[in-house]
Amino acid sequence: MRSPAKEKPRPFQYGAADQLRSDYVTVMNSIKPYEPPQGVIGEAPPHLAMDSAEYGPSPDFTGGWGANNFQIAKSLYEDGLTFAGYQQLAEMAQRFEYRKPCEVIAKEATREWIRFNSVKSGKDAAQNKRGAQRIKELEEELKRLRVRQVFHTQVEHALKFGIGHIWIGMKGRPLTTEGQSEPLKINQYGVKTGSVERLENLEPVWMAPNQYNSDNNLHPDYYKPRNWWLQGVLIDQSRLLQMVPFPVSQILMPSFNFGGQSLTQLLRPYVHNFLGIRNSVSSIVRNSSNLVLLTDMYGNMQTEITTEQYSRGDYNDINVGSLAGRATMMNDLSQGQRTIVADKNVEDVKVVATPLTDLDKLLAQAQEAMASVSGIPLVKMFGIQPTGLNASSDGEIRVFYDEIAAFQEAHIRPNLEKIIQLAQLNLWGEIDPDIEFEFIHLWQMDEKQAADIEKIKADEDAVLVAAGITSPEEARERQATDAHSIYRNIDLTGPPPEPPEGPEDGQLDSLISRGEEQE
């Protein structure tokens, strides 16, 4: 079969050539690779992806990456979805409407934090003691490294700027390119005992990628920087931990400095809408009552005047000074709530009031739109309680806590696992496979609910033991290994306690029945 002839690319048909070129330059510059501030990149030449791609305008606007993707870039630019720049994002983060959602998510994601468990907890006393001691040492090490505070800041940076960096500082390593450009292997051969010095958060405005693969997307490092510039110092990727909650397509990664969309930028249209409605409501309230003066204009308003007369303030036979003075006097008297005096024959005074109904609903809907983007309930976002019969925020808060739990698993766990391994290597020179951790869910039961669940578990154990399905020792072991039990980590090395003396057979059921009847 004969292959079809290739169609020759056609020039864009959007209007005059000069205007098209101007629009093309503006749009394509918005998705060019990010240019960091002076001093971020060091002396070594950076290797940016797609340097040869046609980001700028071509003579006939045909062919090349820029021309083929102009429509995509144009849509992103018009919708305000291109990278806003770290300077603008930092300015936006100063407003409450942008700052509060980021801070709420960061606080909630690190509030209850984590709980360690030993997989092999059981009857072996030595093993139990060793596991408990190691967990205690590991918790102290994480406190020394300020892991909880570091992740809180990283979440804030990731939401405000699109990406958050954590730098691993090792002892004896110079803070130069020679000391930081070598890879860091998180294993027993790469991390010596006592070599981990500190963890630091790095704002992305001071960072820029150096080398990354943009040639073959079958490689594991495709569009993943191998090293980063930090104020002239080249740092290997293995010494950095990144968090990107809202990633973008690979084609846009260079323009976003290999980060993603920030929550502040996603909130921008909704915040602008809210601020506009808030200002309009404020203006309507201030001008809800207007004084109307019906008076003799001292002339015919239909009298024609020339442009020259209008420019010099000559309104023909209309006495402007007298009219303005009369209106000013009436305005001053009405604001002071004094008696208004009007001419009986040629003047009349009326008060026109603007209805204020439903203004609060319009403002509340704008607030709800802002909260919906971040998924934060209004009571958490603005402290606004739901109104109405049987109104409650419990359902919304429960859903929000589930979202936080998913956020922790997706964005915090990968970096936290590496830091916990790093802390173990720093303490013991090895990674203990028996130590695991879990995030403590934010939705907590009150004391009565917890006691009811413990009673259900105890009743279940009693039934299983009485039926011969499990032994008392197995029931005790389940209590000792249950992370939510009040008897967890109980010492199982000694013999089980003797059952207390109680009523004879048949009397226990009678006592239980009487207790239930009294309840």
C-alpha cells in the first residue's frame, strides 16, 4: 500500500502577524524551563532538558515543539495554570485565605504522628525487652533529628510552592560541591554509626535541577533530576527528599522547576471570587441606605453645551456650585442623623434602602468554594459551625481525617521510611526488619467508646476460651500485641494469674442476668 502523503504544516491563522508573534512569545515564555535567581546555579554549566526544543517563536510559526504545543500552552496560560513563580507564590502565602489551608493540612498531617510496633513481640522475654528498648532509642533519635517538625515544614512548602525539599546533613561532609555531590547510600555500607548530623528544610526558590534524562522514557531516571543546585552548591539527589502533592505532566516539569501545582495557585480563582464578593457585600452594606434630594436644577437639563464649555466647567444655565453645595449639606445632615430641612415648594427628600437579604448566603457559598478545593471542613477552615436542626460537622471531619490519612500514606510515608532507616543505621549500624510504624488516625474514640470495645473483645476472648477454641495464654498474647489494647506490652514471661474465686457454676449467669436487668 502506498503511504499517504504527509500534510505540510500550516501557519497559525489567528490574526495579524505582529499580534500573533507577540501572543506566541508571551505564551511560550510562560512554559519555558524555570530560570532560578542569580547565584543559585554554580559555575558548572547546567544540563537542562529539551534545551534544543523550540520554545521561542519560529519565523513561520510551523514545526518544532513550540508550534506543535502552542494550543496547549495557550489554554494553560489563559486559565492561569502555568507556573506563577516562587516570588508571587510567596506573596500569595501572606494572605490568610491562601495560608490557612496549607497550615491546616500540615498541622493535621503531623498532629498525632506515628506509633512504632515490634513484629516479634510475644513470649520471648529477651526479644520483647530488646524490641521495646530499640523502639525507645529510635523515638529519641527522631526527636533529636526534629523529624516531626521537619515534615510539618515540608508539607507547608509542598502546598505553598508545589515542592518541598529535605536535606540530609552528614557529619564530616563539607558544605561544598565536593562534599555534597557524591551519592549517599542508605545502607550499612553508606551510613556509619553516629554519622547523621541533622535534617534541614530547603525552600525551592533557592534550588534548581542540574542533570536529568530527557532522551529515553524507558530509563528509571526519566525526568528525574540526578542532582540539584543550591546557591552554587551541587547536591546529589540521594541527599534530598522531595514531596510533590500535585504533580504536573512531564512536558511541564521544567517550567515548574520539577515541582508541581501549588495549593495556593489552585485556590487563586476561588480566593479572587471570594474577595470580590466580600468587597461587593461590604460596599452594598455601606451604601444600603441612600438619601435622594429632589430639587429644582435651576435650569433645563436638556440644554446643549459644547465640549469646550464642559471642559472648563461651564454647564450653561445650571448653577453647579449651588447644586453641589446643597447636596453636600444634605449628605452631612443625614450622616449626623439631624433634622433635614427642605424647601416645601421646590425640594423633596427620600431615603432609598437596598435590601440586604441573602448577602450572607452569597458570602458563605464563596467560602465553601474555597474550602472545597482543599477538602477542609468549614469548622476547621474558618471556625464556622453548621446551623440548622441536628446540624453536625462530625461526618465532614471524619471524611477530612480520612483524606489526611491518605495524604500521609501517599506523600509522607515514602520519605519517612528512608529517614527511619537512616536513624536506625545511625544508632545501630543496621536496619531492624522487626520494627514497623503506622500513622495514628486522627479520628479518636472517647473513653466510653474505647471501654465498650475493650469489653466486647474481652467477652469474645472469654467465649473462645470457654469453647476450647483458644487457650488463656493465646488470649493474653492477643491482648499484649494489640496496639489499641490497654494491656499491650504486658509481660508474658511469667505464669498467668490464677482466676479469682467467684460464685459457683450456675451462679455467674444469674448475676450477669440480674446486672443486665438493672441496667
